[in-house]
Amino acid sequence: MILITGATGTIGSEVVRRLTERGERVRPMARDLSKLSVEGVRGDFADPASLDRALEGVDSVLLLTAFGRDLAQHDLALVEAAKRAGTRKVVKISAIGTGESTDEKDVRSWHHAGEQAVRDSGMAWTLLRPAGFAANALMWAQAVRAGQPIPNLTGDGGQGVVDPRDVAAVAVAALTGGHDGRTYTLTGPEVISVPGQAAVLAEVLGRDVATVPVPLEAAKEGMLASGMDPLMAEVFVTGSAFVASGAAAVLSGDVAAVLGRAPRSFADWARDHRDAFA
């Protein structure tokens, strides 16, 4: 039995679909079962008893926690529950660059405690560190449909943007095969900036897609004015500044090494999601 946490999200739902198609025994976990498209189990990272029930009889688990203040706490809660249940293996979805910073305003510090707990758990483990998701471009969809420019907080700084479907495929491989004790950095095949992504969308849509630079302080003020948690606003601005500096321009061959094929490009993802922007 394989437990999938975060089963209603972009990665989790795709992992559930792929495992189900393979004929694996899958148990999706969610706080709200009505959001699952298949039968699952209710589980809440803040409710240890619910985690114990969810992990009963589970051999392997995908640890996928929502980004937020409680991320590390939720990681630790799941690892402890998996140990109590006698779970054999945990595959954790982390983030690129984890452990390279200790600043709580830097996303590279947020998964560190969870990664360490997984390594120290006594279970078999695999750590997956994806770059920024191609699916993050969906936050621009409304603006693009309205003919408005995409806000650009990162200048010409690029990332090795990865297709979430490739992350899910690697997770399935780790859950069902070897890869124990491995840490994989998951990127797409190219470093691409926000203007670069806009150019791809323009080509896919057959019309202009512009960008507009947004100063980070102005962006932060807007986030705070909208009611965003101040820490989350700081994290967003710190991450944007990191990308803008060029330091996030990292590529890895790990997707190809695990899957035996090249990773999908942003253009591949954009073509498959054209309708969201049309």
C-alpha cells in the first residue's frame, strides 16, 4: 500500500493517477475527502491520530506538505507517524537548493528539517528537489486572457523550470522501484526567465504576450495590502530576488537519469495547457 499525502494538489493528484494506472494499491490522503476524485482517507498533519489511521498497513509514503509556516512541523509529524506505523519507505518532495540557507525568509531553509528527519528515520528514503514548476505560470492566466502584461518580479533571471508531470513521474519511480538513499534535483532542460516564458506563451497562442517589471518593494507592499502573511510576503520577495540575481539558473540531468528520457520543456507544458490562457 502506498499513501499519497497532498493528494489533491498538482503533484499528488498526478502521482495518484499514475500509480492507479499501474495497478498499484494507492491510498490518497486529504483533509477534505470531497476534493478527491477517487476513494481516499482523511488525514490532517495537525492530528496525529488521523495520521496513524492513514498509515495503517502502508509500505511506502509520498511526503508532500503544503507550502506555509507549518511545513516543517507537518513534515516531522508525518515522519514520526510513519515510524510508528512501521512504514518501510518515504519519498519526500522538497525544493531545489534545500539546506543552502538558514534564513527563515529563504525557501531553501524550509524543507531542511523535514529532509533531516527523513534521513534519520531509519526508513528507506528518497528526496526530490524540484525547481520552480511550469504550472506556476497559471497565476498569469487571467492577465494573459485579458490581454494584460505578465508582472515580472525577477527581471532576466531564469530557473530550470520543471514540468510537474516529470516530478510526479520521478516520484512514482522512487515509490515503486529503487532510488533508496538518493537525492535528486529535478529541473527542465533549459533555464528560462519570465520574459522567456512569455515569449513561449506568445508563440503557443499566436499573439503578443507582454511583461511589465514590478519592483520588489512595490510587490511586497501589494502583498501586505492584500492581507498576506508578512512572513510569506518576505519569502516571496526573497525568492524573487534570488532568481533575479541569476543564482537560480541551475540545470540537472536527474530527470533524464531516472526516467530514461529528456525532461519536458516549458514549451511542452504550455502547449498542453494552452486552453488555460486562450
